[in-house]
Amino acid sequence: MPLDAWISLVVVIGVFPLMAFSRLGPDIVLLGAVILLLTLGVIDAEQALGGFSSSGLFTVAFMYVLVTSIRETGGIDLIIRHVLGRPRGEGKVLARLLLPVASLSGFLNNTPVVATYIPAVLSWSRRVGVPAHRLLMPLSFASILGGTITLFGTSTNLVVHGLLIDRDPSLAMGLFDIAWVGIPVAVVGLAYLILVGPRLLPARRGAEAVFENPREFTIEMEVDASGPLVDRTVEEAGLRHLQELFLVEIERDGNVVSVVGPGERLKGGDRLVFAGTSEGAVELQQVRGLVPTRQGESSLEKDFKERRLVEAVVSNQCQFVGQRIRDGHFRTLYGAAVLAVCRGGERVAGNLGQVRLQPADVLLLEARPPFIERHRQSRDFLLISQVNGAARPVHEKAWLAWSILGGVVLLATLGVMSMMNAAMLGAALALLTGCCSVGAAKRGLDAQVLLTIAASFGLGAALEASGAAVVLAGAVLDLADGNPWTLLVAVYVLVALLTALVTNNAAAVITFPIVMASADSLGVDPMPFVVAVMFAASASFLTPIGYQTNLMVHGPGGYHFSDFLRLGGPLNLLTGAVALTLIPLIWPF
């Protein structure tokens, strides 16, 4: 094997554990790998940057704008309001939830679909009498299943299809071609979630229940009107650097001062809200000029226009992961105060400032109103949902946004124009008609996903150009003993396992040249193997880290890691069996 092939192989092998176990984002890891290969001369600049000119990448980007337009106009909320209703019986509740989600995810990126559904499901679960933890994981899984129905369903489908037509335009697929396999896979998967799923999920306590009673994690005191603290700043009063507590807000004359700064001056009768441990009450009692507040409704249970209570799910890419809240200066960076942390369905006890954040932690934050829009697309948080006083989006243009998406689907399905051109036209119309502002479109673009896709192309090109893909294909064929059925199963299992550990786009793009080389060496049609890569890359039910929507529901549902294995393991086997049975029937070897 040539030296370049060895270098490519070593770099690619090193990329997967880095993506799986380091705090570096997959985009950073993959871009670093491409730069290394370019520096060593394994690939040239054109190959390194080839991903940035891929039709698949641009189609994904334009689809993000279309999805943003539907979200901005309240198109998803409108559907939620009309389809949930008040069904009786857990099976009917699951059916009413999962069928529309799977249908929507066939045409929309499933991340915003799940993000919009989670707050609605949390309140809906109380009305229908079904615990939220029995709905949230099926919600994520249904969105993944729905993504297998069309080429628009996931970014991975679009990217793999882009790779395919770049190699051979005659192999181009129609928008609904994979539905011959995707619909049976989705039907079987949804039936499993509705009929069997409720028996497999143990009882869990979600973040909403943990945060339900503010008096469990806050202490309220009043400033004595005749005491020594009147007209002194928070800093001067010694309330800035308490050991067990920190000052969150001040309620004053029917208004609230949120995210209190050190220079804020105290007034007589101010109601101070502290977050932290109950032991901190002793510390406050030693502060002259503070008296216990009069009993009544907790300040956090009141609705103030100057502040928002927000639940945020920590991303595995959050810069604070592994850091203590106090050391990371969370409050300074985000302009939000952490009131409580929920992990694994339990509130993290002890001094909040000493808590080290982990992925999927749910934070109860107190912030000013602009926080939600400013950080909704932040890579630090997977989900930001308002706890109190959530405003409903305006729905006047929802029909227009849906019409534009419908037009895109129609143009692509009828072959009037390519999927990229149809998506580009749709994105332009969404901006011109005001369904989506330019700012919202920019925020809606998931830069990390786009960079991951583009960089993955560079690694795939290195495997192909250096000859490593051919060598690996030969090894795979030896293991498969030259049998196309065995090779198909091996491809599916390999991509599914990689997807459980790293991003599905990277797993699909990097394995694509190996799969194509294997099919060429065997002298068979590559299409069944390409479709197997698409389905295996989407079949990510085993772990919370394998798919972003899984991580989004992990914290709010109070799930344990083993819960995904319990419900997702059989689903992986079931969908894999259906896909591997149907793929060779639709696309013969």
C-alpha cells in the first residue's frame, strides 16, 4: 500500500475516536484532518475544498432556510395546535404525536421539528395524563424514522445523493425513490414505538417536575427598610460573593431587576431571590439588614415582562462542559443566571457554583427577554424553551411558508429542476416574501453541520485518491467472502455503529468511497449499498449522543443512558432487518 494510503488510513482512523470522545466539535476535528492531509501532500487544494462546492452541501443549506421560514412563521406550532387534541389511552396519545412528527420529518430537518414539539409535549402530557418521559424518546425516534422517507428527510440523504450524482449523474434518484424502503421502515418502527415502547420505558422524572417548586432551590429575603443595607450596592452589602448562594433577582415595587449586577443599589422592602442550597439560609441570617420575606407566592412564579425563566439543554459542544459554573463565568458570558441543574431526572444538589456541567444537563435560567433569540441558535445549547409567558408566533404567513416548501417538493418530484435548484428557489422566495428575515436565515444555518459535511468530503477524497479506499474495499470483500448479501449487511452494520459514536454525516461521507470501491470490485450495482448507507446513517437509536434529537430529549425526559439501549436497541435491529430485506428487492445487485 502506498505511503499516501497509509497516511490517509491513519488520519481517518484517528478522526473517529477524537469525534466520539473529545470535546472538540466534529467540524473542528474533520477540518484539522483535512488541513493535515493537505499539508502532507496527500490531497491537493481542489480536493480539500471540493466539499464546499458540493451540490449536496448547498441543498442542505437552502433547506435550512426553508425550515427556518416555517419555524419563524409558526408553521410547526400551527400543526401542533391542530393535531394533538385530547386523545384517550396511551396508544392513541402516541399515535396522535408520532404520526405527524414522522410525516413532518420527511420534508423538514428533524432538529427544529423536535425542538418545537418538546415544550408543547411537556404541557400536553399533563392534559392527557401520560408522563412526558413516555413521549419524548418516541418523539425523537419518530423524527428519525420520518427522515428515511424522502431524500429531503435528512441532510445525510442529500449529501450521499450529491456524492452519487457527482460520481455518475445517471444514478440520480427521485425525491421519493427511497420511500419504497423508508415507508415500510417507518411504519414498522412507529408500530413498535406505539405498541411495544410503553412497556420498555421505566418510570423517570423529567426536568419539568424537578423545577416545579422554586422554593426547593431558592431562598427569598427582604431588605429591612430601617436596616444598614438601604442605598448600599450589592457589592458593598457583601451579597456578591456568598459561599453557598448567589443573588438572582430583586423584586421591587411590582417590577423585577433580573441578572443583578454588583453596582445595583438596594432599597427598603426589596425582595431578594437567592439560588443555592438550603444551608445558605444560615449565611443570609448573619447579614444585618436582611429579614425573612413575608410568606406568599414565590417571586419566580410571577410573570414579569423584564425577565424570562428558560430551560436550556447543554450541548456536547458547550464551552462550559467540564467546567464549574462559577469558574466559567457563565452569568457574565450569557447574561443569565443558573437557578438549578437537572441531570438524569434529579436536581444536582450542593453549591451551584461548584457544579461541573455535562452534556444533556438541563439548566433552569433566569434571563432578560433578548436571551432567547440571541442564543436560540447557539452551539452551546441544544434546546432553549421558555418556561413562563411563552408568546405564540404569528401564523399569518404560515400557509405561505408551507406553500413554498410544497412547491419545492413538487418541482423536485416532477423533475422540472434539480433538488438543489428547487431548494435555492424556495429559499429565495422565503426571503422575498418575508417568511424569513435575512438574520433569521443566517441563524438557521447550522454552520457546524455544513462544515462537517464539507470537511468529510476532503477525507473521502483522500481515501479515494491515495488508493486506501480500494485496499479497504479488498479487505471488506475478503471478510464478506465475495458475497453481495454479506457485503450489504457488513456495510449497514459498520455505518450504523459509526453513527452511534460520531456524526451521521461524517460516517456516511467517509465510508462512501470504500462502499463504492467494494461494489466496483465485486462487479455489482452500487445502488443497494448507497441506499444502505443512507438508512444505516439514520438508524441512530442506541445512544443519546448518536443523534442530536436524542440528546435534546435526554435531559427533559430525565432518561438514563441505558433507556436508549432498552428502547432503541430492538428498534435498531427491527429497522435494520426491514431495510436489508427490502433494499435488494428494490435495487437488485
